Amino acid sequence: DAKTTQPNSMESNEEEPVHLPCNHSTISGTDYIHWYRQLPSQGPEYVIHGLTSNVNNRMASLAIAEDRKSSTLILHRATLRDAAVYYCILPANTGKLIFGQGTTLQVKP
Amino acid sequence: GAVVSQHPSRVICKSGTSVKIECRSLDFQATTMFWYRQFPKKSLMLMATSNEGSKATYEQGVEKDKFLINHASLTLSTLTVTSAHPEDSSFYICSAGHGARNTEAFFGQGTRLTVV
């Protein structure tokens, strides 16, 4: 299974955009890029996923590099409720998710 | 979005007893569910894949006789921690709805198990 690399932590100011990077240099042509986040003491929640094209939904945007070896999750206006651990994952063909350490996002008021 | 519910959300049990955790998909059928455990300030660790109507598939290093998984229906998987010990205290999380690369996963709210 292709692995991902993320910074351990990032900080942001409230109401400013946040760009969370993810490297996946060994990605294969059929690997989807998924993002999940986990708030304290809760189960993870789905954020967004994509294959090749950039994706937008009500929560975030996903920008995928042309060579697909990296991607960036974009939160357009961070709020205090966005403080969480963000995971970038490439699921196996069975859908199995292997979680790395993720990026802990702190949002400052 | 789809809903996955876990029960109980918190449980305290005595050493040597067994504890059952339920994971239900409330508005969809799930032929596959996944079980994770998470220690404080650590990431989720996949324990096993629960398959409806067949045996679970355990990840390397996970004791199948210790963590019994039953997936008897398309909406319910159970994880039983047998003969629990304090080192089994952890946050247990289930997920469902992602049987392929391009499907999103739905997670339960987690179960905090404390063994005393």
C-alpha cells in the first residue's frame, strides 16, 4: 500500500485559509487520495477524496499535483472547530484504511 | 451522510471479564466493517476487517482469540474483548461503508474501554 507523509503539526489563525500538505510519491495510477480528520475523543470523519482532478465540497478543497505525488487539503476559512488531526490516506483496493500520524492543526483565535 | 453507531460509548470493566462493543450501520448495509484501536495521543491502529457471514481478517500481531469479531448481519458487527486486562484499556473505533478505494468511510463515535 502506498504511504503518505505529512507534517506533524501546523498552526493557523482563525478565519484564515489553511493549506495542509501530503506527499505520496509512491502513489499508483489507481490510488485515490482520501482525507479524514479526528476531533478529540471522537471517531474520524470523512473530509474529501479525489483521484486526479481537484475536488471541492462544503468542507474543503483538495488540490492534487499534476504528477499526483502530492496533494493539499485546503480549508478556506479556518474556525476553532477545525482544530483536529488531519489524515491523508491512500486506501487499499479493499477500502482498508491505514492511518499514519497525521497533521495536528491548531487554530488560534 | 451515512451513520455508523457504536455502543457503548464508555465502559469500565474488571480485569478478567469480557466486554462486547457493538457497531451498527444505521441507514445502509455493510458487508465489510473495520475495527481500530487508539491509544492516547497515538494514531488509529487497524485491528481487523469484519466480513458479514464469514470470519474476520486480523492484522498482524492482533490476537484473534483475544478480540473476537462477529458480523452476523449486514448492519451489525461486534467486537468482544475477552479476559480483559488493564493494557486493553483503549479507544476502540469501528468504520463501515468503504469497501473500495473510491468510497468514503463512516466511523462510529468510538468506545472508551477502561479495565480496572
